[in-house]
Amino acid sequence: MTIRLDLHVHSQRSADGCMSISEIVAQARKRGLQGIAVCDHDIAAETVPQYDDFLIIPGIEVSTDRGHVLGLFITEQISTNQMDEAVHSIHAQGGLAVIAHPFEHSQNIHRLDDVIEQFDGIEVWNGRADRKNKQANAMALELAKHWNKPVTAGSDAHISEEIGNGVVILEVDALHLESVRQAVLQGANQVQGKRGRSMCVAKSQLQKRRKTKAHASAYGKWALFAAKCFAEDCLTRKEKTHVIDCKTR
């Protein structure tokens, strides 16, 4: 069977997350998805609800000394910020270690050459990554091609509007965790992606300030950031959906 998954979504457990699991599932279903991966910032998804017709993959997004790492199919906390150790901890749980948006903040194509063999995949489409580096997703795809790594995609959604902005299409025997895990390793059929609006980032950053009870000065800086995001959206044409046929790479 063919399924569509968003493999990078944040719930309200992230400091800047705005959605409950039930809200995520409802929106994902509206977008025609059969599953999502919950990857909150440095917080493992220890327990997730189960559905007959929708799959929630437990995961985490680890902030390491060399960038963000997605741990998929894991339920135990990762307590290190060292990339090598984080990947080891993910593998020790039987999970998959994926490089998240490797070029969102850097254009150095060789910065992970010494560790990339440890990874099980590369996120080649992230709905937020191209805001700062317009070629971030394209560079991630080239990295995956060069190292012949399986690819993943995710919206990096923090608010409901973003869900489905990054989708991986897989062939699986059944809609359960092990079948999907094997399908990710075998390689996706296709990746589909859409760049999210800048204001989505502004809204999630406002949520973070509220949750952390930020000082008034932080809200002033946020107002300037929100104005910049609004201007970016006004100047950007309606975003199309990008399609990457992975089997013909």
C-alpha cells in the first residue's frame, strides 16, 4: 500500500509548539496523510495514541553541537548534545537517525562529511528550512545523492497550517511502525514539499515567549521579527508544491 507521511511535526510539548496530538492528527487527516512523526525539541515522545487508520511515529529532535538530529521510532530521552553520542543513543533504541535540515543555517556542504556515514537518512525537504538559505532543501537533496542515503521529508510544523508541507511517499506492507521503518530504509518513492509562510514561524515564536514568560523586551523584539515575516510573505508569490521523484534520482 502507498502511504503519505509528514516525518517532522512538533506538538505543544515543544516550547514553541502550538498543537495537541489530537489537533495534529485531525489536520493531518484533512491533508490526506496516513501518519506523522512527533519530533519535539529535545523531548522524546514516550507515549502516543494508537489508531487503526493513522500512524503516529514516536521521535525526537535533538539539538546537538553540530546541528539538529531527528530520532525516529524511539521513546526514550536522548540526554546528550554531542552528535556522535546522540546518534549512538538513537541506534541503541532501534531508531533511525536522520540529519534534519542540514543547510538551514550553513552553506558548507562538507561540514558533516566525517559523521554522515553514521546516519540512516537525510531530511531533503523541510517546510521551514529555505527561509534563511533559499537553497537549503536543494543542497540537502544533493547531499543525499552524493552519499546515497535514504531521504525523508517533513513540514517542521509548529502550527496546524504547516502540517503536510513536507511529505514522504512510501510503499509499505501494513500501516505499522516496523513496516514503515523498513520502508524508510529501503527508500521513498517520492517527496513532496511546500515552503511554509514566514508568519507561521512568527506565531510559534510568540507561543514560546508566552510559555517561557518572557520579559517585555522579548515581545518588542518579536514584534520587529513578526513585521519582517509579514513583509516576506507579502513579497513572496503563492508557493507551489515541489515534487522529487526519488526512485529516478
